Amino acid sequence: MFGDKVLIDKDKKGNTRPWKEKKIDNLTYAEYLYLLQVYKATRVEKCGNILTFKETEKGLKLHQTWFCKSRLCPLCAWRYTMKNSYELSSILNLFYKRNPKSRFLFLTLTERNAPQGELKETLTEMNRSLYKLFKYKKVKKDLLGYVRSTEITVNRERKDYHQHVHVLLAVSSSYFKKGHYLSQNDWSILWQKARKLDYKPVVNIKIVSESEKDKSLVAGAKEVAKYQVKSSDYLTDDVEGDLEFLEELEKALFHKRQLSFGGEFKEIRKELKLEEREDDLVHIDGKEDEESSESVKQVVYIWNNSVKNYVNWVD
């Protein structure tokens, strides 16, 4: 039966993790899927209903639950973002130990917004164009590794989508020599060529400074690993508009990877066996439970719809 304690799960900084808020959004998302008659609605509704934690000296540690793994599920998207940020930081740390003279760049590639009804095709073409971009001789000759993600924001007034790509690049020190360096204008020309655009796209390229490398890399990793689409873009008070945008986003993101790796980043990811844990949203830090279930107390919280919160379960 339900106890009298609501879930309070804090991170290392003492901030309360937003389980309650994400579950409420998850249920709204599931309701929309029912209205759109999407087959996975029931699966989404059950996402994270029962949370089993282990009580440790550092606080609660999620031990077991069931996630729907839908890309637009607010609960799962939140867990994927934390997981991706941790894994990307692990890859960057190992890469930098092996390549201490390497430099890092943060690249943002944009283009004109995709009209309603064309997002899926546009994302497919962008992925093909990115593959071309990284194969160009001017880019490839100094490129050691990269990770990229696509972010989408919804323009509700114009009813279109601003799709853009974030890329964290690792290059050899020779990249900054004469004849190797690519300016912002060079990147724009190359992206225009790869995308076969009849206009010059806006591109932004930033160098991660040597003096702030650690801090900047963490920021870059978080930027690349963040949500593909913020739930606030399709979960608002405008139900009719939400359904219209959500239907398109569901189709466009179906079977689309959140992160894509290349070069040494891809090799290190394989070496660390991170691809084997790609959908493990419970152990987001890659660590299995070290303590035995006999020696560590387990606590269970179940979603109680009447109080709109997770409440502890008492046998």
C-alpha cells in the first residue's frame, strides 16, 4: 500500500531531480499519443511508473524501473540527456589523454527552416550531407574525431521547424597552420556544397581555448548531448497545435540517432563498450550496482495519480 513519503531524489549538487515534473509531462505526452492513435501510447503511459532505488551513503541510486525509450518521452529524453553527457565526457577524457596536443572546435550548422510536412525528408538529407562534409579533403585531413547531434525547435507562428546541427570536432594541431585552417566562411561554403543549397547558410565555428579547455569541453559535451526537441515545444496549452507538431516530430525522429560519432571518438566508444549500453537508462553513469541486494536497503516509489507524485510503497 502507499506510504506517506513522496520521492525526494537529489543529485551530487543537492538539486532535487525532476521525477515528478517529467512524469506529469510523460502522461500528457501519452494522452496526445492516444488522441493521435499511435500504437505505443499504452507503453509510454506505463513508463517509469514504479521506481526501485537503493539507499546509499551518497543518497538514492536508481536500481530498477521500466522506461518506454521513446525519443519524445519527457522522462526518457531527460535520462538520455544525462546518460549521453556522461558517456561523451568519458570519451573526451580518454581521447585527450591519448592526444594531448589535439585541439577542439564547436561547430553549429544551420539552414532555412523546414516547412510543416517536410521535416522527415529534410533530416534525412541533412544526415547524408553531413556524411559528405566529413569526407571532404579539406575537412578530413586534420580531423581526428567528432560527435554530432541534431536539435529541432518549433516555430509555432510560422508552423515550421528550425533544424540545426551541433558538432564537437577534435583536430590535430596542424589544423591551425597556413593552408589547413578553415574560417567560418570556408565552413559555410563547404556546408552549402554538401547540402546543395542555392543560398549561403549561416554557420558558426568556435575554437575551444586552451586556457579553458576542461570547462569548455564540458559545456560543449552538454550542448551536443542535450534534448533533440524540448518538450515545451510540443506540450503547451494549445492542444490542437501540440498534436499537429507532435505528429510530425514523431514521424521525423523515428529511427533517428540522437548522437553520431566518427573517427577516434567512435573507436573509443566501441572500446568502452558504450554502444552495448545505449538504451540502459537506469545506470546512466555506466556503473552497475556494486552492493548486494542483501546488504543495501531498497525503497520503492510508485506513481500516485491522485496526488500527482511518486509515493513510497509499504509492504
